[in-house]
Amino acid sequence: MKLRFSIRWRLTLWYAAVILVTQLVVSGLIYQFMSNRLQSELVAKVDTGYAVVEAVVKNSGGDLYDIVHLGQNDRFLLTKNGAAVYVTSAWDETGLPRELDRLERVTGGQTMAPDGRVFQTRTGYLAPYGYTLSYAVDATDSRANLRTLVMILLAAVPVALILGVVGGYFLAGRALAPLETLTRRAREITAESLSQRLPVENPGDELGRLAAVFNDTLARLEDSFERLRRFTADASHELRTPLTAIRSVGEVALQHDSDGETAREALSSILVETEHLHHLLENLLTLARGDAGRTQLKPRPTDIAALAGRVTEDLRVLAEEKNQTVELTAPADVWAPADSPTLQLALMNVIHNAIRYTPERGSIRITVCVRDGSAIIDTVDSGPGIQADDRERVFERFYRVGKARSRADGGAGLGLAIARWAVEINGGTIAFVDSDSPGACCRIRLPIV
Amino acid sequence: MRGRCVLKILLIEDEPRVARAVQEGLQAEGFRVTIAATGEDGFFRATTEPYDLILLDLMLPGRDGLEILTALRAQKSATPVLVLTARDTVQDRVCGLDAGADDYLIKPFAFPELLARIRALARRGRSDAPPRFVLADLALDVVARTCVRNGQNIQLTNREFDLLEYLLRHAGHTVTREMLARDVWQVTERMTPLNNVIDVHIARLRAKMDTPFTSRLLRTIRGVGFVLAEETS
């Protein structure tokens, strides 16, 4: 199983790794620099010594008598035809051989003595005189210095590592602390306290953006909770009203010694209320099935204009009862793939709604047309219209403008919710839009292809 | 039909309250109803006794209603079967009709609707509705599309005429708004607007062919529906 570290520990490890790599790279560079520096110092020393001996030999014209003045402290060897002709005691003291071909080469002009000491050497042929000059400088010190440097650099590795881990852990903790606070605050928010919001300290930084996104989600959650709460309250109200009526009518009828006519009247009332309940339940079931996505449709080419005409004619009598005029403007035919019964349901609810909310002697205009690849059905009434903030909410279940909770004028407030479901399941959209009329304009838009 | 021969109905329904209510209602209408509370019992009775009609609930304990229907049809039983179901999804309807049901009714149903369906199934095979209906002093000619009452010609709109024809076809029996919505308006979805529409049409029809005359033919039964019948006092 893969080990799971917390973000804090992962950050700490990353910090430590970065510090370690940085330190190794820097150490390597320091070592390279120092080793080059020491090497060139040695080379310079050898070159100087070699040049002095060469000059002395040249100045004395190949004669070796002047050379003794150089003393015995410099390490050099002069050979002629393979045999040593002059050697200082310092050279012999190093243990380096007098035969040049026996000089053990190390690297970069370095030679190792039998006792393990290393010397920087330069060997050259002094052409006119036939001498071969070999000059050596002790490199042991510089090599020891280099080794000490390596030791120091290596010793710094665990120190840096420990500092990296500790510092990283501390820094990660500091960086994550606001996140910890957010987590705690978010955990305190429950279904009951959805109105709470997370504090946004700096809306520009990463945590601020996270908190803003979270707050946005909370707002939407609060909204849907609120809608659910309202729906439950409205639904129980709508269900209780007929139930209460049924119950009290039945009880009253039983209490009094009612004659046949009164009993019949009571039974009729009960049946009327039962019918209301039945309708309500059917509508709620339709919507619930729609929510669950379990409604299957059989979209067929449907003449939208003819359908609108049929619905208008069916409902015209209701408008006539209120002395309203209903006017339908539609082209000969508008074909769109749709499920005719559900679309009819939508149109009926929309037009009925218009008739219901338009006062007596008002007018309702229904227009069917084709625009931008869509069939558009506009229902414009001469009623009071719908406030802009209510235009979306009227499609909510049980929502009524002005909260007029009366069944006297018809439905339970599910008509437009059902209309929206029915239009959307047919792939269309429905909304109240602005129009030149002061009344409401409900626009249904259905894709033609 | 009533009195001449008593229709024997087998009701296969496990819910005792529903079974009793349906039985009492049908007996009041003059049918003879036997209840079978389980699928096994129902199947046994259906295969051993001659019934004119079977009312079959689809959701039964033990043997499911669809199973019984399939088994009955496999035995070449031709008894008409009216399926009663609470499951109103499209698949269930199709399933029931595929298995050999003659008609279906979704619970909760209106009792007048059940009566209408039973009458329709019992009437099957006989000549269809006459082209001319007469009830008391009202006469409706379906072919000429004329309506005459007490010698007076009555002008009806197409919708009013269809409505009156449907009521006459079910004369003496209650007709619910649901039946009118489905059979006259051809609207299968249940919705409130149409109930109001039906009420307005009934009121207009009544104003034309009933109110001006001495006797009342078209009555509203509040909470149930409408009935067209001669007044009996």
C-alpha cells in the first residue's frame, strides 16, 4: 500500500530535498573552484622554480658551477643522457628516483614518491646543452587542504538536511494554518447554519479564492435547502387543506342526525376534495418522475401551430366566460419534434395561467413563429404582468405571485412548474420575457431540428 | 341489459377494503361479484367456473397478476379481462395488453369509469352504437348532426354535440370529467384547466338543451360527474 503523508509532511520532504540538492551543487562548485585554484598555484610555483634553474644553466653557458648557488632547498634534478649530473639534497630527501623514466606519474604533472607524498613536477629538455631538467614542488599540503574542504562540505550535508526538515516543517505549518482554520470553520457549518460564510481575508490569494468558491457553493446549497423547505411547507399545506375539509365535513355529517339530502351533500363535498387531492398527487408524481428522469417520451414531428390552435380553442370558453378576447397568430404549420401530449400539457397550463391572471374584458394574444432555428410560442396577456424578480420563481412549485393562497381561482400553483418540466423534457425552454405589452409574456422556445 | 341476464364478475384483488367497496358498488348495479383474495385462488376460480368478466389486480401476493393473465390466455380462455393497476407507467400498460388484457384502469379510479368499462366489455361483439339516440323528448341524429328537443331544433357547436352524444351513449349512467377529457377532448394527461373547460361546456349545453324545457335531463352529481337521464320522482 502506498504511504499517504499529510500535505505538511510532503511539503517538508520537498523542502529538505531541494535544500539537499542545492547544497550538493554548491559544494561541488566550491570543490571544483578550490581544486583548480590550488592546482594553478602549484603549477605557478613549479614554473617559477624551473625558470630560475633554466636561467642559471643558460646564463652559465651549460656550465654547472653556478648552480650550487641555488642551494639545496629547491627540489630539482639535472640529467644528461639518462644519468643524473646534478641533484639537490631536497630532491633526494623526497625519495623521488634519479632516473626520470622511473618517475611515477599521477595526473596533471603530479608524481608520487614511494612514501606516498605527491609532488608537482615539471620536466623539460634544455636543448643546447643536452640537459634534462626536472623540478618538483611538494603538493601534499594543498591536497590535504582539499581533503579538509571535502570533509567540511560533507559534514554540512546532515546539518542542512536537519535544518531543511525542521524549517520546512515549520514553514509548511505556517502556510497551511489558514487552511486548517478554513477546515474548522467549514466543519462548523451544518444544514441548520447554512447562512454562515467562511471569512475571506484576501480575495486575491489562493485561500481567498478557495473560500469564495466554497461560499458560493454554500449560497447555492442554502438556496436549494430553502426551496426544499418552502416546497415541503407548501406541499403539506396543499395536502392538508383538502384532508381537513374531508375530515370536518365527514365528522359534522355524522354528528348531526342528517337526513339523506344533507348526507349526500356531505359526501359530494368529500368527493370534490378527494378529486383535488387526486389531482395534486398526480401533478406531484408527474414532477417527481420528471426529477428522477424516469419519463420516457416519444418525440414525433408535431405541428406546433396546430397544437397551439387546438389548445387555444379548447380553452377559449374559459376566456369567453371572463369576456376576454383570445387571438392566435400562427403560420400554416410549424413542425418540430415533440411529444404531443406533454407539449399540450405545457401549452394548456401556460394559456390557462394567462386567462386566470388577466382581468375581465382583457385580451390574450398567442403568437407562433419560427426564428433562429426555433419554434417560438409567445403568450401575451393584458394582465398586471410579473415583476422581474418573480419571473423565475413563478416556475417553482406552489409559488404564487402575491402569495394569494386561494384555490378559488383554480390550481394549486403547480401549473407553471409542470409547464416548465413539459417544455424542458421536449428540449425547449420557457421563460417570462419583456414585451411591448404591459402584461406578462411567456415565451416557449422549441428547437426545430 | 340489467335484469335480462346477470353478469358474473370475478374480482381478483388482495386489498380487502378495495375488494369490498368494488363488490358492493357492482352488486348495487346488479352484477354478481365473486372475490378472490390471492392469485392462486383467482386462477382456480377463473379456470373452474364460467365468468363473463374478470377484474384483475396486477400486484398480488404469491402469483402476480400478469402471470395469471398469461396462464389464462395460454389455456385459451376468452373471458374478457380488465386489469386494475396502480402502476401507471407506460411499460406496465403495454405489458398488460401484451399478456392479453382487454382493457386497463389505473388506481385510484372513479367508480362510474369502472362501470363504463365493464359495460363496454360486456357489450363487445354486439352491434355498435346506433346513429340516432332518443331520450324522452330529446333526439340526436349522429349522421345528420342534428339535435331536436320537444320539436325544437337546437343549434350546437361541434364540441357541444360530441359532448351530448357521449352523454347519450352513456345515458342513465354517470360520466366523470376524466372520461370526458379522455374520450371527448382526447386529452390523456390529467390537468385542472380542462375540468374548468368541461364545466363551462356542460353549463352552455345545459342552457341550450335543458334549461328552456320543462323537465330536467342533464344533472350534475357534485364530486362525481354528470348524468343524462329522464327525471324520476
